[in-house]
Amino acid sequence: MKHRKLKGYVLPTLYVIVLIVIFGAVSLVSSLMQVNPNYLYSVDVMKDVTTSVVETEEETKQIVRPYTSDSVRIKTYFYDVAADAEEQEKSLIYFENTYMKNTGVLYQADEVFDCVAVLNGTVLNIYEDDILGNMVEVEHNPNLRTIYYSLGSVNVEVGEVLAQGDIIGTSGENNITDAANNLLFEVYYNGTLLNPEEFYSMDVTTLN
């Protein structure tokens, strides 16, 4: 059986036709993607996801207060050497006929309230102080520590990893006040005491 030999111009013509078909298909798909509402919707979804991730990162920078109850009030403020005489007077603790500078903020309430982690961290130490009651120390990074005094109950253990908002314990008693529900809260950054009421509004990324 004889095989017919293709003429010289047939193969180049076929190549050109194939190329035209491929180019046309690519152009068609591109056009559909530009007008397809489903494609536009997927882009919008991607934008929403990106925004959500950014917002989550921003939320982690926000420091929360060491309690969740709305009934908590300040009994004794942090002693600031730069404050005026009236403010400093509100920041003194009277104990055994002696006035002492308050190194944190003493919070009180009429009812028991939960004391929570202000940031993610690890429990470094737990002990009972003769004057200030049960104490829990939390490390948030190598330079930042917070201390919770006067706890009635302690819900954590040394070495436990905490997430922001985890309950550390409940308000309790100490020997510097007759009130039953107290929390004395201290903040140390690079070994220096910070005013907790100013600490809450700081950007945690600046405290590394």
C-alpha cells in the first residue's frame, strides 16, 4: 500500500492553525476572568482574609487589664515621683504606722473578681507573701514581667504557659487593707517599675 507524501506547505499550515487556536483560547479565558463575577468575588474574599489577618495582629498588641469585672475600682494609685503632692498622697500605703510608696496599683471590688493575664506569658513564680498575700509572677518576654498580689485563689502552676485573658486566680486579702477583694498589680520592664494605668495603653511591640 502506497503512503501519500504530504506536500511541503501542509505542516507549516497546521502549526499556524494550532497557534491561532491556542492564542484564541488564552484570550477567551482572560476575557472571562475579567468579567466573571465569581472571579471578582474570589478577589474580594482574598481582600477580606488579608484584612482579617492584619486586624488579628493589631489585636495582639493591645494589653488588657488584669481583671474583667466592671465593678473593680482603684483603691491606691501607683506612686509617681513626677506627680504633684496630691496625686502622691493617693499613692501611699499605710502599714504598721509607716507610709510606703505604692509600687503598683491596688484594685478593689465589693465582690470576688477574676484576675487575668494581661498578655501571653509563662508563670515564673508563685508564693505567699506575709504582707501582700498570694503572689503570681508572669514573664511575657525576657524584659517584661507582671506580678499579681493579694490573690484569694491561684489557678495556675509554675511553668504554665498562659494566653492573654486566662484566669490566674481570684481577688483576695492582704495585710495593708481591711477589704476582702483586692488585687495589687505591678509591672516591671527591664527591671524598672511602670505605672500599670499607663501600661495598658502601650504598644506591646515596643516592650520587647
